[in-house]
Amino acid sequence: MKNLQYILCSLIILLFTFSACKKDEVETTYGQFSLNFDNVVGSDELVITAEADHTFPYSNQMSQTFNVQMLGYYISRIELTGPNGAYYEDEVTTGPTSDEVNGFYHVLESDISTQLVTLEKVPTGTYNQVTFTLGVEADYVQQGATGGVLDPANGGWLWNWDAGYIGWGYEGRSPESPAVAGTFNPDNSIKAHIGGWKEIAGNAAMTNNVQRITLDFPSTADVSAGGNPRAHIVMDLLKALDGHHGIDFSSTYAIHTPAAGTDIAHNLKTAFEVDHIHL
């Protein structure tokens, strides 16, 4: 009889424990969150100038006029964080086919469809910060040839396996840039290709210019089930070219090695900001 009472008591305890656990369980719900990348030149919207057009609508801190013919960059490994512990990490995978490549975004000024990055299955909650990688990090370069936006055959900006990918690129013209006949700079061009993912002993041209950037939101963003708030992220080309290490077009107009791009890479840390949140 005592054994029976003991068994019944044990069953009742287990039942209450199970019921309590079921009540404590909270089902995770999801929404979307978007990043809208908007490129500007100081207080002006960035407008692409046709290659044959020799007008120069912008001016740097040295009063050197210039235009923009190409601008773009790779964004990867996006994370969202919130003041109450909300967290989201975008899945990053690589592979030889485009279906296997996730979490890499090639933002191009010439293609408006690339400027909006929509993140799926973001846990509902309040977020106030975004972190992302500008460029392609070592782990993904070392995996070798890959598909999607990283595929050179599909427009991917791969330099070579030592230098890796061009993580940020700008091309344009300036009257201050010398025209050097018979070279890669015959027409006052400016080409700044910022890449490099590692340092190589004995090779002064190689360095790591990949940047990990964290931006605070000017106001919190609440992700609800079925919702899709949007962070409007501004990249200021003037901050990239001027910044702490100002670029003089008369002497710096052809950046084609990682080490040559370290000044701009440093400036890029502060060239991005979240201007506002669309709820």
C-alpha cells in the first residue's frame, strides 16, 4: 500500500512539474528586418556620372573636384542586437553554386535592387544596434571558389586568392588626377579598390583591410510577427575619401593593392551611419 501511495505521489509531482514547464515555454515568433543602404557625398545624393561625361559635381576637403562612375561594397555577417537581449545573426554559408551562398550582399550604386537587404526569421523583440563586416573575411576566402555574388563569372569582385575580394570600390575622375599617357591612367581617372584579408610575411603590398563595423540606431526598432522595420544606413563617400587620412587626387589616384588602401580602409570605419529607422 505504501508503495502504491509512493508511486501515485511521484506521478502527481511529475505531472505538476511537466505542466509548470509547459506554462513557462514561450513560443518564438519571427518578423523581418531590412537594411537600406544609401550612398551620399556629404550633403548631396550620390549620382553616377557617365564615363564620357567630364563634369565634376563634387569637391573634397582639398577643394579638388571629382565625379563618381562606380561605387560598391560587400556586406556580410550581419548581426542585430537589442537592449533587452534580443539577438539575430544572419546565416553565412559558401559553396560552388549560388544556392549554397548565403549572407553575402554586393551593394552596388548602379543597381538599386542590391541596396535593400531583407533579413528573414528575425526573432521578435526590440533592437538598437547592427553589426556587419565590410568585405569578405579570411574564413570565406580560404574556402576557395564559390558561387553567387562572390563568383567572378557572375560579377564578383575577386582580385586573386592572395589579395582576396575588393571589399569596397570607387571609380571616377578628377581634373587633379594626372593624365599619364600609355598607362592605366590616361584620362584623369581615380580608382580606389580596397581589399586584402591577410598579411603575408615579406610582401609589403599585403594587409588586412576587412572592417567589422557596429552602428547604433538613433531610435529603437521593434520587430513584430509579420513586421518589417528598416534601418536607413548612409555611406558617405566624402568621409571615406577625406576622414582622418585625406586622399589627395594629385598623388593618390590608383589604389590597386591592399597596402595602398589602408588609409581609405581606416576612413571607412566612420563612413557608415544609421540615419533613421522606418517602422
